[in-house]
Amino acid sequence: MSAPSAAAARPDTGHAAPLPTGAHDHPAPALLRGWRYLRLILHLVQGALTIALVYSFTRRPTHQTLRRRWSHGLLQVLGIELDACGETVAPGCMLVANHISWVDIFVINALAPAAFVSKAEVRAWPLIGWLAAKNDTIFLRRGSRGHARIINAETAALLDAGCNVAIFPEGTTTDGSRLLHFHAALLQPAIACAHPVQTLALQYLTPAGDFTRAPAYDGELSLGQCVANIVAANRTLARVTVAAPIATVDGLDRRGLAARTHAEIARAIGIAYGAEAGPGAESRHAD
């Protein structure tokens, strides 16, 4: 899979101009990559032990503090620098973000710890499912209206408690150079309980500020290959552009809200509104 090349936008097609690849960014030396792998293993072990030994004796505010600190540490281990700009993330908001990588979860948690809505299958994954369940993950069983009502109630309870709940309404990942259609149903809980929605536009860049697909977990890429790509990058900038909260008490329906959040994120990452991935651009790694 090749990264998109730099080219001029063509407004008549409605598609975005491909972003620069950052091809001139030098890869990390072999010694640094080995050191990152060692630190990654140790960091994962430390996280699992913290959850197993500390979570049962502490409350959610402590869990959120630990989650934020651990996520910051993970980004540092991987050579990823967090760069947040725009507004402050407000408590009790549904956070709407574009989806590029498994790292997105930790980028958001390093900024503002949140519960995430994930596909139900993740709950059965070894270790990962246990870790997700211990960190307020809401598991969505797709195609079940009865279960959707339960999910809406769980989401509303977290929002009412002042927690943030994050969703990836594309339902799958891209390489970050484009934006897919937003599934409006995922936004319904925020409307139902009258909590605001806040968009987080995610971008991964080289130190020079060019687009990089190093963290992308898309197409036929395996998790191991994705981790190797991240570790091999010399340094990666994770930019999060936070927009102002959008009130959901003004009669805005979920389709209108999906269109508005899609437009906000598209504008923040420099993609022409309405430009979506073509055939073959979607990932199998839906959340």
C-alpha cells in the first residue's frame, strides 16, 4: 500500500487533495526500535498489573487519572508526541473522532480519559477484552435494537455522571487522508439525554508537519505490522483539533448532527466536505 502523493485539489470532483506523505522522514535506528519494543512490553505489563491490583480498591476518578498517565506513557514509548489544539474537552460530552489506528484510543485518553463504544466481539479477545471492560468500554452488539437501547442507557448514565464517551462514527479505520460516512445512530444517545457533542479531529504527522500513514491500521495490515510501522517511525506527531461543544437540545436530529460533526472534522484535517473513501479504502478493523 502506497501513501497518497501530493497533488492539487480538484474541486469539480468533490474529492480532497491527497496529503503529502512525509517520505523524507528518516526511520528510527535499529537500536531505538529494539529499545521501544522492550519498553512497550514492560509498559503493557505495568498497565495490566495496575488494573489487576489497584482498580478494585479505587474509584473512577482514580482510574481516569491512571488511564491518562498510562496513555501518555504509551505514546512516549512509541515515539508519539501529543499536540492538542483548539478548545478544552468539556466533561459530560460525547466525543466524536475520525478513526485511523488503535493508537487513537490512547491519544484521546492521554488528552481526556473517556469510555469508548466498541464492537461486542472485542470483549472476547484475550487480555484486550479484559482491559477494555475494566476501562468503561461499552460493547455494542450490532443489529440488535433491544441491545441498542441498553447501550443508549449505559452511555447516558456515563454522560450524566460527567464522564466523556468517545465514538468513531465511521465504524472502521482509514489511513487518515480521507473521511468516511458517519453512522448517525451512534450519536443518538447524546441527543436522547441532551448532552453536548464535541469533535476531535485526529491527524498523524511527521516532525516536519507532513502527513504520515505510519500509525494507520487499515486494509490488510495486521496488528503486528501496524505496531512495527509505528516503532520504525523516527518520531510521530499526534495532532488533535478540539472543536467547541455542540448543544443537542435545539431540535437537531441525529442525521443533522452527523453531518455537522463530519463537516467539522473534515474542515479541521483539510479534507473537502463530502469526500469519502472509494472502493477498497475501508479497513476490516472496525471498532
